Amino acid sequence: MSAAAEPLISVALCTYNGERYLRQQLDSLLAQTYSNLEIVAVDDGSTDRTVELLREYEQRDPRLRVAVNPRNLGFIRNFERTLVLAKGAFIAPCDQDDIWLPDKLRILASRIGNHAMAYCDSELIDADGRSLGMSMSRFWAMQDLNDPAALIVTNCVSGHAMLFRRELLGEAPQLPAEIFHDWWLAMWAAANGGVVYCPEKLVRYRQHGKNVTDVLRAHRKRARRIPGSRMKSFDDTAWRLRYLSTLRQPQGEFFGELHKLWLRSETAWFAPSLATFILHHRGRLYRLLRKGPVSLVRKSMSHIFGLRLRRLFKPAKYARIVAST
């Protein structure tokens, strides 16, 4: 297929003080075998050489367009501005510190079909680009998704690995500040056209301790010892349920009922209705978890304990931490 016949793909690259790894990422983007692409890079007020590097590559290749925010907008609003500037029928979010394999966009574009989104597996590498001998699929049972219920408790669809249709954003992209943008996009895609999984590892996903999402840190047990961590997880789930409850029926009714039970459990000693609901629907809610049948039953029934009771035994984890300004 000629470049003219291929739909335009916009690579949405957000940068902020990313000079250390940016050159490798830009080289991998410009080496994509998919011909009809543009790279829209928006910098969010970097104080290092990031903008200088972007301008260097912009002069070298017309497929790259660079914009610089006059002030720091924060990650979500910066990504939102990148989406506004993108012109493609398909959009591929991009981190500044990864490396894309040459066929990434070509394979995702060939597999998306009539789905709203396609995503792939990723190989984990360290700060110096050495393989860590594992991939994202080690942590999740990655699969096609046509039901956003599977994305309530966890998300396997990372922004760096996805390609989605522009129509998913609607007329004016407005991303909720309360939910990670890739998580929200994956939920919306699962509910509106579906998500297809490509098992190939098409991204080398760098783990260096400063990622917006650090996969290894999230799966270490000590990460769950952070004060307020369980309360934040509870609140984040409540936000996801709130947004999903606005879907058309019958999906909206399902998520609305779970949202109501979830919020009620915060002030309860025991929440048998919530535990029963989750137990009954555990096949939908826990599909992405790599756990056996017995473990899923136990996980479901653990919700019988309300947050008032949990705070007696784990007060630090269930304390609501207010961020200082």
C-alpha cells in the first residue's frame, strides 16, 4: 500500500526534560516502516536540551512538528494539547524515553480493523537500554477487550503501546484529571468499538525510576506500604466507576450499582453487598489478573471488610493524604 493510500497516523510525543533518552526515541520514530505518519511533539517547559534536540530533528525531517508550551501545563494537559495539534485519523501516544521497533505502527495499523484501539506487548529495559528479561505480559493476562469492566481494577493497555481512532476523542478532547489518560482511553475504547491485542513486543519500554508509570515499582510489595496508598487506590477506582456509570444502558447501570456499593463501603464496618456483587461478577472484573480460581474468590470476598474496619488494622495505608500546594 502506498503512503498516499495509508491513513495518516499522528505520533503524539510529550516531552519534559527528556534529553537523556530523546535522541534514541526520535531515531526509532523516524525509522518506522509505516510511511504516512507525522510526529507532533509538544514540550512542557523543559529546562534542559530537550527543545534544542527537537528543533534539530524538526529541521532534518518535515514529518516532525514541534510546539513549546509558554508555561508548564502538567502531563495530562500537555498530552491534551498534543491531541489537538494532531491531524491523523489514528493517534499513537508516545513517551520520550522508550524505543519503538521499526514495524510497530505498521503492525498495529494492520490489526486494528474496525476496533477503536489496538495495543501490543512491550519488552522492559533498564536505564541503559539492557533487556530486563521480561515483558508487560508477564504481569497481566493481556487480551482483546470489549468490556470496560476488566479495566476497573487494573490496566494492561499502556499509552506507549496503543494506537486508537481519532473518533474516540469526540469533537474536543477533554481528558479527566482524576484518571491516567491511557487508562481512560482504554476504558472508553473497550466500551465503544473494542480493543484488539497484538502479542508482539513492539516497544522497548524503559524503566528508570522516573517513569510516570513504573511497572516494576508498582508490582513490588513495598510500593504498597506507602502511607495512603490503599486509600488512593480506593479513590482512583471510585473515579473510574463514576465515569463508566455514564455509559449507555445496560453498561451504565452495572457500573452505577458497583459505584454506589463501592462508595458505601468507605463508611461501613462490613460490606457484604459489595463482596457479593464482586464475587458474582469476578469473571468480568478480574479477567486481566494472573490468579487462579481460588485466589479470585478470596480476592472478591476480601471486600466484605469495610474501610472503617480496615483502618483499625492498617490506619496509615487507608489515611487520605492531602497533597500540599
